[in-house]
Amino acid sequence: MSQNLEQKMREILGSGTLLLREPMKDHTTFRVGGPADYFAEPRDADQTAALVRLAVEAGIPWMILGKGSNLLVSDKGYRGLVIHSSNMNRIETDGNHMKVEAGARMAAIGKAAYDAGLEGFAPLSGIPGTIGGAVVMNAGAYGGEIADVLESVDILDRGGERRRLTAEQAELGYRSSLIQRNGYVVLEAELVFRRGNREAIRAQMEKYSAARKEKQPLEYPSAGSTFRRPEGYFAGKLIEEAGLRGYAVGGAQVSEKHCGFVINRGGATARDIYRLMAEIVKKVKERSGVTLEPEVKLIGEFE
Ligand SMILES: Cc1cc2nc3c(=O)[nH]c(=O)nc-3n(C[C@H](O)[C@H](O)[C@H](O)COP(=O)(O)OP(=O)(O)OC[C@H]3O[C@@H](n4cnc5c(N)ncnc54)[C@H](O)[C@@H]3O)c2cc1C
């Protein structure tokens, strides 16, 4: 690691945080992952852009981290700069519109929408990530998805320039977007809602929250659905049919409660999870001929 680079990052961040060799297991819901060389928490979009430009100039890898709820980070960690969006979490409501910074949590947006009597976010508010991570992959649940509420999104391109994309330009598809394909950074999103009845919104939120508790192994660390839904199938069902319910590699296990979730049942390494995912892909392919693809993003080296 270079002292010169560290110094430049500190100048950009001012009172913002820069940590060195920060364990990523403390920032992922799987609770695994080795150290990131540089771990920055910028206060705003300008600091974020300056960090991106610095990393590009210095030729080091960089990535944005939201809540780490869709990530598998290698035990060896990340040889580059992790930019954590946690301090960028402003939510501003204006009529039936909302401007939200990338690091705002889905639950906080759900609460703000409820407080303002705005409908359309209840199916999404239980997703345990940030709006930045959710926009990038067009997160969805219970028949809703980000595309339903996104009006526009401010992004940084890979060179660190800021631009606004309309929802249409962002090309949101099933767990995909142009932002993801081009490796852009989400800085801020503008959301639009319908006026609704607060009691009805609360009832919906409670219904979805109860459904999550009933169906998902929330008592264990995980990254949610490990695999994408293959067209015409459900990943969890294919995994179950391959006889893998409860199957374990080290501390990683196919959840007994929901076969679509790989969980850390205690003491798992990233390598355990990676090897279990590889076994699942192999056995499902043998049993059903379907190739599962990870939904979870793999960061760092696993081989
Ligand atoms: C218990 C559980 C339940 C879940 N349920 C659902 C569900 O119902 N539906 C669903 O879709 N997902 C679900 N997930 C997965 C996850 O919560 C979502 O994918 C979420 O949108 C990820 O957001 P994040 O902030 O945690 O992103 P992270 O995990 O931090 O990052 C994921 C990816 O997005 C990128 N990213 C993050 N922020 C930005 C940004 N500002 N700009 C550019 N790129 C960024 C990262 O670089 C990375 O590639 C669940 C996960 C868990 C643990």
C-alpha cells in the first residue's frame, strides 16, 4: 500500500473516515471476508467522485459497498479501495416524490414513505440493503421491484463524471440494469409514489415482514437468495430436488428452512460458501440440466 495514496485519500475525505486493512466480514451480511486495503466512508457525492478519480489515476481497483447484503468477499479480502456509502443517507420527501442518497437503507425509505402516506414501497422495504445496491440490480420482492418507483438516478461513470439517467435510460430488467453492466456508481435516486392510506400501507408492511420471518432463515447470516431465478424455475426448488436441503461444506449450509438461501451456520469461511455454491451448481445441473447462476456478487480471489 502506498503512503502517498493514503495521504491523498485523507485529503479528499477531510473529517470522513479512511480505514486500512478493514475486515470485510464486519460489513457483509454473510459475516465473511478478509481485509480491504483501503476502506473509505465519504460524506457526499463530491468526495465519492474524487475518490473514484484518484483510484482510476492510481490504477487500483475500486468498488462501492452498500450494506453488503448481496456480497461474498474472499477470505483474502480486496486489494483496492472500498467506498462505503453509509454516510450518504439523506432522504427528502416532496409531495409524492422522494430524493434519496445511495446509502439510505431500504427500511428507512419504507418508513419515510409510510410517514408521508406514500404507497408503492411496502414490498421492497424489507430488503436489507441500501437504495444504491437495490437500484443497481433492480431489487425486487413480493411482486414489486425498484423499476416500479424509480424516476431518475444520478450516477458517476467509471471516469468519475456525474450524470442523470431517467429510469428508462437506466434499462432496469430482472435483477439487472445498465448501471450494473457499465459499472456506474449510484449517487442519488429520485423515487415517485402514489398517495395512499397509512393504515393500509402499515398493514402491507407488516404482512411482508411476517412472510419474510416465516419463510427466510433470518436467524443466520446470509446474502438472501444465493442464485438468480432461472427462467421457468425456482432456484430453491431445484436445489431441494437435487437432495441438497441442509447440505453443508464447513460452516456453510443450504438452509433447511429455505433451500434458495446459503447460510453461515457458524464459523463459515468465504471459501466454504464458495465451495458449497459450486457443489450446488454441479448437483443441480446433474439432476435437472439447469445451470444456476449466482445472484450474490463475488469479490476477490477464490481459487
Ligand atoms: C435476508 C436477506 C433477504 C434478502 N431479500 C431480498 C429480496 O427480497 N429481494 C432482493 O432483490 N434482494 C434481496 N436480498 C439481497 C440484497 O439485500 C439486495 O440485493 C440489496 O439490493 C443489496 O443492497 P446492498 O446495499 O446491501 O448492496 P451490496 O451488497 O453492498 O452491494 C451489492 C452490489 O451492488 C453494488 N453497489 C452497492 N451500492 C452501490 C452504489 N451506490 N452504486 C453502485 N453500485 C453499488 C456493489 O458494488 C455490489 O456489486 C436479501 C438479502 C438478505 C441478506
